[in-house]
Amino acid sequence: MLIGFEGTRASKELLNFIRGEEIGGVILFRRNFESAKQLKILISELQEASDGKLIVSIDHEGGRVMRLEDNFTHFPSAARLAESGANAVYDVGLKMGRELSSVGINLNFAPVLDVATNAFNTVIGDRSFGSDPTVVADFAVEMMHGLLDGGVLPCGKHFPGHGDTDLDSHLSLPVVSHTLKRFEECEFHPFRVAVAAGVPMIMTAHLLAPNLDPRWPATISKRITNEILRKDLGFKGVIITDDLRMKGISNLMPIPDAAVKALEAGHDMVMICRIMELQRQTLDNIKRAADAGLLFGLEDRLARIATLKGGVRRP
């Protein structure tokens, strides 16, 4: 599990939760930030509770998706960066990585691999490198390499492709009605290229693609997560959900149930960005599912997470 929390200090309850339940990672938001110095102290306390094994992540894409201020550079959006060419994208990724790793952040939920083919898409829009899947793939890999060289693990998102939606999955469940052939030609292409380039983590999307799975959204779809992403695209890294509190999935079922279904579908990690009691309930539900034998390949999942953590550079 990867969790979010409130405040700019690590409470005793939070540290005990991380230590006692061996929580896999945390995600930081603006609510956790006062200054670079404060953030470095906070992350050090969190890592101490985890014996230095914690994934410390953030959404730090540039443009409108930035959580940090003060000493951190405010980078342009992906769409703006794409106007400057591949070298500029790599350089931004490198500087991002160096700034994030300097305070102990070791994973960035970037680059965005979505192809922006819908002008009415407000949730992705300029977060994408563009409307051409080849351009998106090329620039995303440059960003990925820059982040890695800067000391931070990248995470490509949002599979199977959130670029042609007109609904925000924070608020409702988008539907993408493309054929498999269209997905193969457009939406899947940046993910295939990123997988071939060694992206270590991919995040799925809360969206329904009825021609891929007529019943379940990607978050809880074994067909999309395990059969397409894991087997067809050959992805060997860690698959993580987007925040399960988002309405695109939480409107369908209770969050603890969605977490189990996401793991049953083939995810390695689930993310819940607020409310420790909800995180505890979800973890208890996962334990019950594991004890009942509902979760296949647990050792393989733990091995993938361990490999991911082994790629983290310590500040």
C-alpha cells in the first residue's frame, strides 16, 4: 500500500502505522510541505520508521501539477516542454530528479504517457506531450531517462490511456469506447515504448474501456491489468492504482473492496491518499483476502516491489 497523510510533521500514529504494518510507500502533497528543510526532516523521520525502505513519491509533472514551492523550480507543462525538443525534456527531467532526490523523494508519478487527442479533456490536456503517440513516446522516454539520471524513479501513467476522455476520473467514471485496434495504434504506443525503455512503474486509470473489458474499469480489470499490460505489453515492473478515493472507482464500490479487486486484477500496489482509518480498514481487507487465497502470485509481487526499491538512490 502507498498512503497519503495530513500535515507537515510525522505524527507518532503515522510512524507507528508505517513501522507496524510495513507500509510500502507514501505520497506527498502540498499539505505536507513548508520548506525544503522541513521536507527533508519529515522524509528522514518516515524513512527511519521504515528502516530506509520507504518509497517516497510525489506528483511533480510541471505546469499545473506541482506540489512544491520555495527552492524548487516551477517547470513548464509537458505540452510546453514538447515545443522545446527532446534535449530540453531530458534536461528538465534531470533537474527535477536532482531537486526531488536532494530532499529524499525517490519516485515521481511522471511522465504522463497519455495521448491528448480530445480537445475537451480538462484532466489531461497540457499534461500530455501532445496528440501524436510517437511524439508522446519519444519525449516521455527522455523525461524518464532524465529523472533516472537525477536519482528519482519514474512512473508512467495512466494505462490504458486517459487522453481521449471528457470526464475527470476524480469526479466520475470516464468511458473510452475505442476499438482494440485503435488502442494498439494510439494509446498503447507510448506505454509499449516506455516498457521497452525500462520504465519501473506504471499507474492505471479509473476509466471504463468496454472494448477491452465490457464490465470492469481498468483499476479492477484483470483483462486490462494482467492480460494486456503485464502479458501483451510485457511489463515486468510494478503496477499501481491511482488514488482509490477518486470517484471514478469509489462510486462503484467501497474502497476496501476496490483495493482487493485491484490486487486480484494484477496490481502490485494500491494507493489511498487520505484517512488513516480507511487505510487500516483497507489493509485488513487485503489481509483477509490473502489469507483466503484470493490473491495470486504474492511472492512475485513482493519481489517486484523489492526490485523497485532496490533501484532507489539514497540521498
